[in-house]
Amino acid sequence: MERVVDPLAKKSSALRTQSETIAFVVMVAALVVAPFVTYPLFLMQAMCFALFACAFNLLIGYVGLLSFGHALYFGWASYLSAYSAKVWGFPPELAILTGTATAAVCGVVAGSLAIRRQGIYFAMITLALAQMMFFFALQAKFTGGEDGIQAVPRGFLFGLVDLRNEMAMYAVVLVIFLAGFMFIYRIIHSPFGEVLKAIRENEARAISLGYKTDRYKLVAFVLSATLAGVAGATKAIVLQLASLTDVNWPMSGEVVLMTLVGGLGTIFGPVVGAFMILVMQFKLAPIGEWVLVIQGAIFVTCVLLFRRGIIGELANKLHIRL
């Protein structure tokens, strides 16, 4: 029997795919032009945090698992990337891979413990593990304690590209960000991603259909941690610094804020949220600690007026997928 396809559903699906393609082209074009308009160093930092937010969104937005300890993977990837580049003399590509591998291992260990619980218990376990590693970073000699690891050399990518040149470094960060973004997009739209969404919506039903949900959640957790590690490792090379700020609990809270402001469970929301938060911090830096108060006010406003986040509300109004 031939399957009948609803033409309206087909048209709606094509429109959503087209909207995502247009949004991606606009994002890429903006990032290519941006370094000629504003500071490349700021943009590179923003792209690292945007990838971090996208990695976090993969876990909370598509699996429904709220982690309060994602700074663990971001921060320790930053430390190992910086240490391997400065002390071991690794080239930047190997330094970033070292940091990424560190985050992946931490993700396997933390995920294996955390996914045994759900809801607030899951969140508290991730926070406890992250704080434990924070205090270890504070005491360990190789991390530099409160001073961190400074003056990290950027080196030469593959022995050819001098990353001391700002535009060369920018091009590398842009490629890493886009590769990570597209990888996450592919995960979300794969059969694996559909199972993750099913677990988010109704885990009991997913189990009844024969899916081993704990395995899927662990794989998603490790992927999220690994991608957060890519962001942290790249950031250490870009800013030539790894510090306690990267691994402390406010960093975990900041990535939650970025994701919620931009749009939970959307593709482009975490990117917009990350850029918005960093622009706000950059512009409001002269007023000191009041930045936190203003951030809190913006967060409350977004929660009250934009329940789906900025991109989520925009997509809902236009009836498209972003």
C-alpha cells in the first residue's frame, strides 16, 4: 500500500528547513564580516562561549537534563589545553585535543554517576562533582592556583599557520565553532537525536518501546561534556589564559543564563544568548559588580516576557524553526 504524504506537513517541514538554512547563512556571513567591524579577540571569546552554550543546550534542551556543573568540563579542558601548550610544548591542535579528551573523560566519569538520578538530584550531583574539582584546581600546583596558567603560547597550527596573527586565530576559531555547531545540528536531527527528544518528552514510554534510556543519556552527557571541552580548550589558546573562573560554579550558572535567554531547545538560541550576555558584560564592565544585578534583572524579564527565550519566541511568532 502506497503511503500518502500530507502536502501541508511536507510544505511546513520544507519551510522550517529553509528558515534554518537562511539563519545559518546569515550567522556565517555576520561572523565573517564582524572582525572588520569590532574587536576580533572579543568575537573569538564570544564564539567559544556560544559553542559552550550549544553543548549545554544539547543536554538540557533535547534530553531534559539540567546540569549545574558544566564548568567542570569547560574549565578542566581549558587547564589541560593551556598546560600542554605551555609546559609540554604541544602545538595548538594537540593542545586543544588534549583539553577535549580531558573533558570527555570527566564526562564519562561524572555522567556515569549522575544519570542514576533524575531531576534536582541529578543537578545537585553534577554541581557537587564540579565543586569538588574546583577545590582540586585551587590546590593543585600545575593549575597555578589563584594565578592560573598565564602567557599560554598560541604557536603554529600544523606547523604552518602563525596563530599570533589575530585574523589567523579568528579564522581557526570560526572553523572550530561552525564545525561544533554543525555537529550538534546533525546530532539533533539524527535518529539518535529523535530518541533523545522522546526521552525528554516521556522517558517511561521510551523504555516501554525497548530503548535503554540510561545509555542514550550517558552518550548525550559525554557528547555535551566533550563539546564543552572543545570550547574551553579553544578559549585557553585564544585568551592565552586558564584560570579558576573557568571551573568555578558561576561559570555553570552563566551558561544556563545564556541558554535560557537565547532560547532553550532551539538551534540558534544559545548562540544569540551567549553573544548577548558577553556584549552586556563588555559594555557594562565600567560599573563593576552592578553588572550582576543588571544580568539578574534581564534574566527575570526574559523569563516573564519571553518564556521560550528570544529566538524561541521569534520562531513561534513566525511559525518557523530556529
